[in-house]
Amino acid sequence: MKIVYDRETDTLVITLREARIEESDEIRPGVIVDFGYDGQIVRFEILRASETVQKVTEMQFAVQT
């Protein structure tokens, strides 16, 4: 998984896996989901991320066991 914030475009991209994108759907205004050829989610794109994400330059990661 990879998370990239582009300050210039104010876009946050959360990539779940590396795969070719077959189609993209804007599921809510400013939230785009990219799907692979297998129909599964490949990545999420959040436009105007600084308006949605509280701290776009900070991240916490936790694995629950």
C-alpha cells in the first residue's frame, strides 16, 4: 500500500496494489475510485484533500491483530 499527497494539486492518492486501471468512478464529489480489470479496487483519489483530511502531511498506520 502506498499513500501520496501532492501539495501542488492538493490530491491524496491511496494505492492498495499495483494493477492496470480499467475504469474509474467518482463515487462522491471529489472521491474517485479506480478499478482494475478484475473488478477490484486498485486505488482511491481524494481531490481537494486539504479540505477533507485533517492533517494531510501526517499519517498513522496500525495493524490490528
